Amino acid sequence: MSDRIDFEIVCPNDHNQTVTFSREEFEETLKTGTLVFHCNTCDTDWPPSHEDIAKIRKQFSKDSSEGAS
């Protein structure tokens, strides 16, 4: 079982992207302020929104509670 999860995000120019994190990677990059998403389609970098962060944390919580079942 992998502890990494794929997340679907949309860049500011409306391109769908997939990012993959473990919970530890996500929290560490968020804490250090180095979390920046990158769009391979239009070569744009952007910081995560509060909504993105909440969605990713919710998915980690969901996966960890399903794994405990």
C-alpha cells in the first residue's frame, strides 16, 4: 500500500493537473512555505489556495480513516 495520493487541481489558466503527495511531504512543504504547484501545459507556477489545502487534507483524512477499517 502506498502512502502517496494523487490530487486533481486546476491551474489559473484552466488546465487540469495531477499532483502526488504523501501526507508528510504535503505538510512539510506547506510548513516551510515551499509548496508551489506547476502547470506543465502553460509553464505557470502558483501557490495553493486555502480551498486546495483543505481539499488535500480532507482526502488524506478520508484515506487514513478508510485504511483503519
